[in-house]
Amino acid sequence: MTAQTLDRTLSSFRIGDPAGTYPIFDATGSTIAPGRWNTPGSPLIYTSEHYSTALLEKLVHGSGRLPPNQHYIEITIPRGLSYEVFSQPSLPGWDTMPATVSQGFGETWCLDRRSVILLVPSVVARLDCNVLINPAHPEFS
């Protein structure tokens, strides 16, 4: 995969507790509880292309209920930033558990700083994308 340049702005959504231990727009949580696409050594900010996908991800990976302290933020990713689109056929097993295949891919992408954004399919909503943000990338601000 090669990084491309966004030719439009991109919106993404994240749900969290704004008064929680970690800032809502921060990768600290992914170092403590790694997700499908990262290990503790490759912190990422997980967001979704749609609010409904962010909500579904939160419900599936949580208790099945959204606590009242959870709020969403809409993130506007400006045009001109680098991004990659993950190709499902290129990595068989990306959607299996344990998530070692996808974690290996995400860790390499993150540590190599190939782009600031990685668009990946949602395992729980296959037609929707999650938007991974690499805070270690030089374009991140």
C-alpha cells in the first residue's frame, strides 16, 4: 500500500468520557487496552466514519450499554493529509481473534509512519470504515 493525499475533508467520530482519565482525543487508552489494529507499542486513536459505527463499536466492545457520561466528538480531518486504505484481500485473517494478524499490520503501519490516517473495515459493520489516526506521524497536530 502506498500513502495517498486526501483531496477533501474527512469527518470521523469518537465516543468517550470527556471528563475521564484520558482525554477523548488521545491514544493513551490504546496503549493500555490495545485494539484490533495496534499493540501497546503502537498507540492509535480509533475513530469511525459515521456516528452510528462509533456507537456500535462502543456497544460491542463495552457492556452493551452506553453509560450516560459518554459523549461524542466529530473530528474534521483536513484535505492534504496522507492516508492509506486497507485492502481486505491483501491480508487474510485480519478479522480473526486473536487479532494478531491485524495488530501486526497496524503496528508496522504506525511505527513506519506511512500515513497519518488508515481507513480499515469495521469487523462489526463490514460495510463501514473505522478511521485510525497515528498521533506519532509528523502530519498529526
